[in-house]
Amino acid sequence: MHTIPFRSAKQLVSLIRRKKISCLELLDLYLDRIERYNPEINAVIFMDVKAARKRAKAADRALAKGNLWGPLHGVPMTIKESYDVVGMPSTWGIPQHKNNYPPKNALVVDRFMKAGAILFGKSNVPLYLADWQSFNDIYGTTNNPWDLTKVPGGSSGGSAAALAAGLTGLEAGSDIGASIRNPAHYCGVYGHKPTYGIVSGQGQSLPGVVAKSDIAVVGPLARSAEDLALALAVMAGPNDIDGKGWQLRLPKPRKKSLREYKIAMIYSDPEAEVDKEVQKRLRAVAAFLRKQKVRVSEKARPKIDSREAYRNYIQLLRGATVGRLTPEEFQKGLKASRRLKPADEGYEAQMIRAQAMYHKDWLAHNEARHKMRLAWADFFSEYDLLLCPAATTTAFPHNQKGERWERMISVNGKLQPSTTQMFWAGYSCNVYLPATVAPAGLAGDGLPVGVQIVGPQYGDLTCIHFARLLEREFQGFIPPPGFE
């Protein structure tokens, strides 16, 4: 069993309820670790210690009277900087929002508090939440606790790094381009990207924005699969307006053991070649599953063209984020789109086209997306889950020069734009599907590898259940060296 800082949220609640540790003692344990380890990681970038200690004391008094607040009673947690929390700034890493203190909590924050969590701080993000690294001019750079010269992922990089280093009990992030999944993979923790629309993102948006974004979701990160299920149960469901008309009832997993599952495996794709070290760990997962009598196919695929799926995703993704552009940036993009050569299919060209497209073009891309959703539904009528990479490499070295598509990473000895990894982000994300990332062991470079477990729409609990079976029988969370 791990030492207390690295135990699951569920185990921490058990310790509190059995009076093995008080809520205040547990909070102070994490605060002490932050003082000791956070300077070199820079994962937790804002704390309201006074308010947290006051709430922890109240939680202890309530417990003494036999009053349990909820399933997370007394668990200290941090949350991604982009969530609105009263008393804490919400900036998205944007300097002009440095002093933005929201007047009310995000809906998910209120739900965590109602469940008994002690929210004491926020974790770092990249500018506009738009990078597979986590750095900005307000809070600086977050490092991967497995190797400080490497990125922790993004945009929920601070969330994953804090969990891996044992600085917090639970976390929540957001995901439109693998922003939960790639940090979980890089830092060796668990992350779940929910089915689109089942968790309200109310209060997790840029200042003044209230409309729900296409593709984007919010979801949990944790040190165990069981915690993902626990946190998702707390987070999920409609907001007050939508809740007047619908309720969420996710189907429970129908399979109890690994051998009951029928899965498909993907190790790489011509659109986004995956490093052999990552593939090696995924093949180890497949080999283990076969030994457990799981039916594994390495050829089964949904009937979609992966190249077209990737391009469709980039168009819809950049169509969803174009609203962030200033009028000047938008006009500059329009001019740039007119100069593009038709044969230019680089990431920058695709992005510029998406930001300048007519609504009629968006509707065509959306229609193509929904046809792919039908193909995925057909696929999941035969297979329970699809397992694939979360990214093309393990955590790569910090590189903050130039634009994202200009930054190169090495894949099997060849340079690849870092944005190529967006293929594995959009493969399931663009069609609204849930995906859980679970630890799959360490690569030859000693860095974590995660396996992405994709399920049918609303199959969230099945994805998490499969991750839990892998955790129990194959591989679970392990702390990075030096932080034990």
C-alpha cells in the first residue's frame, strides 16, 4: 500500500472516517508536501490556505458529531486553474485576466464541495488552455515530476503533475484536445474524458462566456480508477436549467471480469506514427489481456477513414475555438486564408482554414462527424472497447519556442510536429465518445505510458471499470522516484 499522500481519495476518506487521521492533519500533510516539492514542479500555483484550514476544522467537527458531508468528506483537493472558485483567480493563463476573481463557483466546484471535499488550491495551465505543455506568463512553467526537464502535458498539466507528486488528493480538468488524457499519460495517473454533455462545464469558461463549446468536456483526474468513478458521480449531471427536463443515468458495466470483454487494439496510425517505446507498453497490455482470455483484435476498426477523421476534427476543433480571437487576429487570419495554397495540408493551414470557414462549410463538417458517429456505434455493437495510444511519445522535453506546429518531437528517430499528436486526441473526442487513460507501465526511458480506453457513447462507467480491472490485475499508479 502507498504511503498516505499517494493513496486514493477513497482510501483517504476511509482513513478520515475511521479516525486514523483528521481532516486538518491530512490537509496539513499535503500543504507540507507542497512547501517541500512544489517549487521544483510548480504544479500548484494558487492556494487559499486560510479558507481550506477553516473548512477542514469544520469537517472534523461535523465528523465528531457523526455528520458526514458526502463521499469526499475531508479529502483535500486542487482543481484546474480554469474553473471558477470564489477567492481564487481564474485566468486561463492570460495576463489580462490576472486579477479576474469570479463572484461564484463553477457548478462542478460546488458539487465537489457538497460532496465534502476541501478545495485548497489551483493547478497550472497553458495560455488559453491551448498546449500540450503547461506554461504561461503569470505562473511560469510546470515540470513533470518523473523528469523535471520534461513536460507534464497540457492543458491539465498542473493537475496531473500534482497528483503524481502526491501534492493533492484529487483533481479535475477539461479536455477538447486530450487536455485530460495526455497529462494522465505523461505523468502516470488516471484521467477520464467523459461523453460529451454529461458533465456541465458551467463556470469553466473564459470570463463573460456562458455558451457551451463544441467538443469540450470537463472530467476527473486521480491516482486510481475507482476515484475516477467516484469523482464522475459527483461531477456528472445537468445544470439547474437542463435538469428541469432531463436526468443522467449512465449504464452500468455489464461485464465483471476481463475475460468477458471483446476489445480492439490500435498501436499506431499513418496519420500519427507512435514511438515504438509507447507501442511496446500497449503490446504488453494486449499480451496480458490475451493471457486472461480476453478476445483481442488488432485489425478491427470503425469504418471510417482515419485521415479524413483527423482533418474533420481539426476543422471542428478550430471552429470551436475561433471565438477566442480578437477582431484583429480574426482579420489577420482571413487574409492568411486567402494566401493558402490548396495543396497545403499542414496543421497551420488547416487551422487557418477552419478559423475562416463559412458556416455552410461548418455544417458540412458537422454532417461528416455525425456520419462517423454512426460508424462508431456500429463498431461498438460488436466490440466492447477500443484501446489505443493517448499520445505519440512519452513526455517530451520542454520547448516553448515558436508556434505549437513548429515545435518538433522525436518519434522513432524522426522529427514530428508536436501537433501531430492531436490525431489521438480527436480520434474519439470529436465524435463525443468517452475515454479513460490508465497507467500501462514505464517505457525504456523510465517515463510513464498510458493506455487510452475508448468506449461507446455513454459507456463511461465501462471504460472506467476496464481501467479498474487493469489496475487490479496488470498495472496501477506508482509514485515517481524522489517523491515517495
